[in-house]
Amino acid sequence: MLLSAEARGETPATVYIQPLGAALADADVELVVTALREVYALSVKQLPRVELPAAAWYAPRKRYRAEKLLAFLTDRKPADGMRILGLTAVDISTTKGKVFDWGVLGLGDLDGPAAVISTFRARKKARDDRHVRERLAKVAVHEIGHTLGLPHCPNAGCLMEDAEGTVGKTDTEYDLCSRCRTLLMEGGHSIPAMPNLPWPKP
Ligand SMILES: [Zn+2]
Ligand SMILES: [Zn+2]
């Protein structure tokens, strides 16, 4: 059985946060950092802000293609980083099934090095800034979950449920379910059993 870095007595793995384009509020970034530390026990480091790559711009819908942002982020991941997470406020999209350009909250490749998340769709019908921030942090846990090998989960309330384009789904979610926790452990990622989650129970 594989043991996590922590179980082997090494320092925890690092995820780098890369702000893309206009800066998010400090409080938004902080909640994402807290969520990743609590749920995955990752060490989180921030990179200096960079502009969005022109190559990812999708002119017909005036937004950025998330999979192109993942390629950009992958190239920028420092060698000591296990993953890199892009944070942006612009609308991002990707191809989903038969829909070529589908707006998303975030995107992360299964077992991939990079994920990207956006506040743009998290703002929809949000009560206030805190609500937007909590949704963003849950999406961060979801997308990093994909990069750690977690597929979508059928269990209601699990952070790995497929949002299917509806940000309201995140409002019904709270933690990773036991099925997802077991999958992570089998993949060599041991995570805290009782995370101190920075959002209220739905
Ligand atoms: Zn997903
Ligand atoms: Zn689950």
C-alpha cells in the first residue's frame, strides 16, 4: 500500500496558487487556502499574479477556455509543486458532451497537474460576498479532488458531486463522503478524517 508523504514523515505536498488576471479579494484567496489545507492537508503557496494567456481567449463567447488555461498553468507549475491551481474572476468554459462551449465554475483533469476555478459563476444569485467565497472554496476542493484522482460522486451532499453547471448545487454540499475518502486513500493520498471545514453545514 502506498503511504502519503505525511505518513512517511515527509513535509506535506505543495499546491501552488496562481492568480490569473485581475486579483481576487484577499478574503476569497484565503478561504480557498484554508479549505485546501483543512480538507487535503496540503501545503499551499501563492505565486505572483500573471495576466490571462491570450491563447485561451474564446472570442465567439468572449470568455476563456479552461482546458487552455490548464495547459498554461501546467507549464508554470514549480518543480517542487504537486499541483497548481489557477484563480480567476473571468468567465471560463470548456467542452461538455455535445456542448462545445459550456461555462464552468472550474476545471481539473483527473490525475492532472493543474486545475482552474473562477468566481464568475459563483456570484449567481449569491446572498453576499461570503456566500460567493464559500462556493469558490468548495469548487477548489472539487477540482483539486479531480487532480488527486477523484471522479464525480453520486452521493448527495458530497463535494465531488457533478454540479452540472448549476452553482446552487455547491450550496447543498459539505464534505467529501466516505466513498471519496476511501478512493483518495487507495490512491495514496491520506487526508484528515475530521476536517475543520470553513463553511456551515447545509
Ligand atoms: Zn467535476
Ligand atoms: Zn463522494
